[in-house]
Amino acid sequence: MALRCLNFVKNISRNKSIIYFVRHNSFNITEKERASAAKTFKTENNVTYLEDPDTFGTISKIPIIKDEIIEDEGDLQEENFQSSRPLKSQQLTIKQYSDIIKQYVQNKRIKEALDVLEVRMLKEDRVKPENYIYNILIGACAEVGYTKRAFKLYNDMKKRALKPTGDTYTCLFEACMNSPWKENGLKLARNLRNLMIEKGVEPNLTNYNVMIKAFGRCGDLPMAFKIVDEMISKKIKIRVHTFNHLLHACITDKESGLRHALIVWRKMLTLREKPNIYSFNLILKCVKECNLGSKEDIQELINIIKATILQANNKSNRPLQIDSSKDKHSKDEIKLLLSPSSVSKDNDNELQNSYDHSANQLLPIPLNEEQDNTSQNKENSITLRFVTQNKPSKTNQSVPNLLSQTLQLEQVYGLQEVNKVQDKFAIVGGQDDFLEQMAFYSVKPDIKIFTQMLEVIDNNIEAENKVLCTIKSMKLLPDIEFYNMLIKKRCLRLDYDNAFAVKEIIEKESKRRMRLPNKKRRLKVNIMTYGILAMACKTKEDGEKLLNEMKEKQLKVNIQILGTLLRHGTANSKFGYVLYVMDIVKQENLKPNDIFMKHLELFNEKCEAIYKQKQVNSVFVDAYNGFSKSYSKWLTEVNIEETLKIEDPWKQFQETHPETVQREIFKIDEPKRFYKRNRKFVPLIVKVN
């Protein structure tokens, strides 16, 4: 056997072509590769081999091209995530993160507050957030009207398997309510309500209240009343806060919102709910902004009030009642006249005997002394007559106060459409009766009540002085908003001297209140004060004086104030005044708004039409030529196309807060990572009985 092997080796060494055939019969190899591949290896027995005997097989001779390793992005992220794992000492508690977020929210830093969750908690510290963190951020976005981001946080919350709470839905409805686009907010509110119904989420009282407010402010008043009906069907007690939200919803209906508000008020009294300060504030706002509707709506209102009072009479011993006592003296029945010509002449002749002809006004005076003794039950009857504009009355009108508990409505069978604010305020009692109703319900008026009352009282100096005397008698301190409203009311009736007199009152009052320890009760003019005073600056000198005074007070002028000054210049065709305001806009680097540009364009068109006429004063021609050149140059310098672009209201919440030149009093207090426990050693004392 050994001899055979030796012979086989000898034959291999003699005939190399056999080996080449065996090794390369399945591969195409050139002659150059064969020559380069032919190598000899010797062993210790002087046996020569063509190839390395330690190498088995022929595939190893084929060159292997190593491919580049393709790294997966997910693997890299996972590797970085594992390598940069934070320490336990670096992480904070949920309470500490929430404290940091609340500090940003209090200073209106929405972007920074969101970065605490999205950057610091999730990326840097890798802390799993809870629904409490999301509720804070959703509420912060809802408060400023950032609706899109509020619902995005809600979706992220559901992706993390966090269960939304009642506070979450409350904040989401507030986001719909404060949306800059009411149609979009109404659509989101409806979808959210349908989602709650599909998921079987049972709303609580707070959810119902915010739903009423959201649908009311977005313009869906029937849905707001439908939600109240749902609360009643579920036997949820309707409290005064719910009625206040309904009153707030009624303000959106400008045509007949006051009618809805009075119906809600009567229903609140029927259910024995006591109105609070917010209820009276909302009634005044309804009087200022809303109407009663048509004559048919007023008739329907009277019928509803009668029905609610009669319903209350059947339920309790001390009901809200109508004085339905009928006397045989039908002459004394009082009419709420539609107009002097709408009532028959016979009735007018009968009523004229009981009225004061000198004042041309209905008064609760009996026909004679005998009837005064025999009909004592009519001494509390309420009278109302709306006098025509040709003969205005100077004495106080006696009208039915629809806010009071006891009403005498059986004697009122004539109606009139009420449009003036003073007449609408008379229906709810006027100044004296309105304050008496507040005293009846033990509600003390604040300065905000009188601020809103200024807008609905008579437009004369006597009524305003009466309000000031009432405030002084109640020992209330007027704030700057009250004085601003007083200045505005006097400027609107062109009483500029008395308007500037209010400013002097503010200066004297501010000096007197400087010694008060409470800084909130001190008086100081603000930007709104100068914005209203700009309504009284009819000349360029007055405007310069106002702007210089603002510089002394370190108040920056805005485009609204300059727009008011521009309006005076364009109305009186004062080219110097208009050019002065335009220069201030360029110097202060302000962006003109639509109203500002509209006044300028109308003024330019008006002057151009006068310029094209044949008989034109040469002074006007020279002034207009100088204005047109300055106007065209001003348009290029201000870059009107960029300034008039519609800005995204949410853009300010997507950028970090800009750094100001002046130093801001704002600093984030980082929570302590370690807390020292102050533990005192208390020795154990064994008590032996």
C-alpha cells in the first residue's frame, strides 16, 4: 500500500497537466493565472508539492470581494440611546417637571413649556410623562387659542396609552372656544362631543359648563340649550355657574340675545338660584351688545315670563308672582305704547288725564284723590312709555324691571321695539333699580359693574356724575379701566375738554394712592389711556404733545394710536398732520394695518378727485403735489406688500421668545435634585403605668 502511494506521487510530479485538469476543470483560468498560481512547497521528507498541503479544496483560491457593511439607522439610534442613558440623579419627578412647565406658562412662554416635555423629558432625561403633564400643556395651549397643538398633544397622549381625564376634555373644549377661527373651533367641538358619546365618556359638571360656553361662543346657541336639557334629563342640579355660562352664550346672538338672557334669568329665579356678581356683569354686557328682537319676540318674551311665574306660583308658598289684581277702574290700565299713533284716540284722551302734560311723560298718578283712597292696591303698579324722539323726556321713566321678582305685567298690553341702549337698560331697571336688585340678592357691586354701566347710561355729564357719586358713596376705588371708559364716552360725544379733565383727575388720584401698600390698588395710566386720548387730538400740535408725553412715560406708540391720529388728519384734510403721522410710522418701524392703509388710500383718492377739478386753489395744488411724492416714496420704504400679509396667529407659539433689549424679570427656578431631611433624634421614653 505504501509502495502504491509513492508511485502515485512520482507520477504527479512528472505529469503536472493532470493536476491542473483535476483542479481547474470547472473553472476558466488563464495561462497567466496558472503560472502565477504554480508554487512549490517542500516538506521535511523532501517531497515537493505544487500547492500548500494544509489547504483543502480549491474554492479558497477564488478572490472574495468583501461588501461594505451597511449600517441601519434604527440600529444606530438604538446604540446611541443605550450609550447615552442618563443617570437616575439626572431625572426629576413629575411634580418637579410640572413646576418648571407652570413657570413658563405663567409668563406666556408656550414654546419653552412644550420643549420641557418634548426635549428635556423625552429625549434628554427619558422620563415617561403622565397625563398630568399633558393636561397642563393642553390647558396652556387652550388659554392662548393654540387649538391645533392642543389636539396634537391629545393624540400623542392616546398613543402613549394614557387615559384622558375630565380635565383633558375641559381643556380641549376651551381650546375650541378660544380658537381664532370660530368655524373650525365649532367643528372640533362637535367632533369631540361625538367622540365622547361614542366612547361612553360620562361628562361631569365642569365638562357640561365648558361645553355650554364653547358652543355658545362659537355661535351654536341651540346646542348650548340642548346640553342644559341633557343635564336636566340626567337629574343634574343646575347651579348659578351653569346659568352664567348660558348668559355668556346668549351674547353671541346680537339680534335677540337680550331676550334669551332674560328668559335664562327668569328660569334661574324659578329654580331658586341666587345670582352672583358675574350674573349681573353678563346682563350688562347683553344690554350693551345685544337686542331684544322684533315686536313678536318681545311678545313671546312677555308670555314666557308670565308662564314661568305662574309655574312658580303653583310650586311654592312664596312664589315669583304677577300682580294680576283687576280693578273696575280700567282707565288706569297702563300701556306700553308702540308709538303715539298706534293707540286709538279714545285711549289717549283717557290716559292724558293721569299724566303730567308739562313733561309729556307717563307718571303713576291716579285720576283723583278719591280713586287714590279706594285703589291702594295699585300703588305699586309699573308704568312704561317710550317717548318719541321729537319730545324727549327729562324725568326718570317708570318701566317694568324684568329682573325683579315681582312684576305687574297684566296691565301692559302694548309693545314697542327697543333699539337704544338706554331703553334696553331701562327694561332691566336702570341704574337705581339695577343696584337695588344687587342689594336684594346681597351682591356687592365692584368697579367692573360701574365700568360697564358707563356704556349703557344716558350720554350726558349728569348721568356720569351720578355714577361717580355712587362709587364714592360705596367707598370703591375706580381703576384705570373705569377712567378709560369715561374718557372714551366723552370723546365719542365730542366733549374733549371734559375728556382731558378726566386725565387730570387720574394724575391727582395717582399721587394720592402712591402711599397705598397694595400696588394693585395704585393708579397709573397705560397705553389704552393714550389710545383713547388720541381721539381728542384734532390738530398736529395736540398729537405731538401726546406722543412726547408717551415718551416721557416710557410707553411705546403702536399703530392703533397713530391710526387714530391719522383719522383726524384725513377727516380735516390736513396734509402736515398726515405726513407727520407717516414719518412716525417709518421712524418707529411699525407695520401698518388694514385700517391705517384704508384711511390713507381714501384720503389720496379724495384729494386726487379735488385736484382734477378745474377751479382748485393753488395752495391745495402745491400741498397735494408734495403729499403725492412723499406718499409714493413712503410706500416703497415701508414695504407695504410684506406688512399687509396675513400672519399666522399660531406662529408666535412656534418660535422661542425673542430676547429684549431691556432686562426682563423672569427666571426659572430649577428644583433641587436632592433634599435634606431635617430629622431630629427623639429619644424613646418608656411609660410605666
